[in-house]
Amino acid sequence: MSDRDTAFACTLARQCFINEYIFATTAEEDRQIEHLKSALAEPSRADPVKLVVLAMYAPLHELSSASKMLTHPFPPPIDDLLSQQLREPMRERELRDTIPRLTAIEDDVSRRVQQQYEENPYPRWVHAAGQVEPIPIDQYLRDQFPGRGFAGLGKTEDLDILVAGCGTGQIAIASAQRYSGAKVLGIDLSLTSLCYAKRSTPSDLAQRIDYAQADILKLSSFERRFDLIDASGVLHHMADPLGGWRILLNLMRPGGFMHVGFYSESGRGDVVAARAFIAERGYKSTPADIRRFRQDILTTQSGGVTRFTDFFTTSECRDLLFHVQESRLTIAAIKTFIAQNNLRFLGFEFADAQLAHYREQFAQQGWTLADLDRWQAIEAKYPDTFSGMYQFWVQKG
């Protein structure tokens, strides 16, 4: 291959690794992939072209000869490919013994969720946001919910944050970047996800973010308290999401804030239909079956799930449609819980364009964005309003 062709092929292989080889393959391609694996089993025969072609179809770190390939000199594009598919996974394995274990993981659902994310760390990402100017948490929330009165924390230093269910670290890193004086603890069931997070954390943030393995169900006796808890990616994968929410509330200081996420019962119609299709056809949560399912569902009336970006990466498609535990709530249930637990609802979080739209609509009617009854009426009329998730903020009274 020419240098230009090599660079392009390596770029394509790196993208296929990021989306975890989500693209469907033919039987002939599968046969040739196995032939390539055999040809590359001996590191002395690590032909660069075969190496790059295989990397478009399967991760190189699964080869028995993987580590020995790093002793060979390769052109920069191939060496970068080896960094992604060999050096970085090796570094993650090295980090496993550096992650503290705060609790045991004994609950049956927790163990099944853990296993899913050990096999498919979620989500896959490459670069943390750059040039983020941190602001005080009080200012951030006032910008999000103008006119919504709440007691600010008044903290610009030593802002203790817990990211529950931090996965591969995106939210933990974004929190450390976004809020002035943030000190973050990210916890997760999956050690593989935590190692991905630790390996990917920018060096300038590493001193302000700790990662640990823990089960929320076992945190009742945890003594540390937090000013802010992010629970936007975890409660909907618990058998008792409201019970998990209560445990986290007990870890908050008075006046603290929580960012919460739940799946909407009415907003997940497409997903529920797709999950029924999966059950009917008997697809498993293996990469091969996920690829087969994706091709098959495109020919059905349930193909609406393709509007979710999660459909286009193996781990995210598994998280969206093949998850071992999905719980959904209604606005009415959220409202009741908030009233029972002395919480103040600040508002739902939307993308800027959506938020501006709802501000205008509510202002025209003389409503407040914190009126959950109004939101319930809107969702009843437009069920897809929260088709992603309910994402909202509360303050502990």
C-alpha cells in the first residue's frame, strides 16, 4: 500500500475499533478474518497490510502474539493503530490493581449489570473536551434555571462531587472541568470501565478525580458526604431505582444538589418495541447477534430506534436495547418521590435549543419550568418529549 492508503486504512481501522466492529460482515469476510488471525499468530510474520486489514474487523489485542508485535518497527500510522489497539488496552489491564474496592458486589442484579459492563465498557469515547472554563456550581444552575430560586452553596473550592455509575469516566471528567474547585469520586460496578476511565483521564485532572469500584446498594454505611451527586446514568439500571435514589440522598450534605436521570415510561416506546422484537427472535447480547439484529430490524416497523446515536456502537447498542436491567418511571412517580423526600425540583435539563423553546412556551402560558404537572401534561400530549431520558436537578432541603 502507498503511504496515503496506509494512513487511510489505519484511520478506518481505528474507527472500527471505536464503534466495536458494529458493521455487519458476510460469511466470506468472516472466513477471511479467521485466516488472517492464523496468519498473524506468529509475530515474526506480522505483515503490515494484513495487520491493518485485520484491525478493521477485530481488535488486535485479542491476538496471542499481540504484545510481541510492539517489538517491530512500523510506520507512524500503524504505530498509532497499535497504541490504540494494544498499548492502551494493556495499560488498562495494568491499572486494575490500582482501583480501590469500596464495597462488595453481591446483589444478583448488580452482578449481572457488572458483567455486562465488564464485557462492554460504556460508553466508548476518545477525547475529553478541551478549554473548559470552570464556573461555580451556583452560577451553573442559575444559568440553567434562571428565575428559579434556590439556596446556593457558595463554594468555589473543595466542592465534593460523587459521580454514581461513572462508567468510562466522561461525566466525572466533565464535572471536574465544569465546576470551580471540584473534587470528584467516580464509582462504578465495572472494573473494566473504571480502568478505561482512569487511563483516559487527562493528566491535568488526575489529581482531582478518584475512581473506585462500589455498589450503590452497599453505600448505606459510607461515611463520606457530598455537595453534588451525579446519578444521571445509573438508577435506571437498578431493580429498585427509587431505593437506590434514597441511598444516594443520604450521602448528600444538607442543601446539596443532585443531577438525576431516569428512563421515561412513555418516551421509550420505540425501545420497548425493539426489545420485544429481540425477545421474539431470540437474539443474544453477543457482538454477532447485535450485528444481526441491527440488520434485521431495519426491515421492520420497529426501525425507529435507529434515531438513537447508541444504535451505531456495539456497547451502546447493547446498553440501549439488550440491557440486562431496564427500569422506567413516570413524572407522577418522580413528583411523589420528591415530595416524600424533602427535595426541591429545580428543572429538567435540555440542550440549549430545546431549553429556549420550552422557556418561550412556558412563558407564553404563564407557567413555571419547575411545574411537574405541566410537564406531565406536555408528555401526555407529546410522548417523545423525554425519549432520551428525564434529566433533571433537585436540591436537598
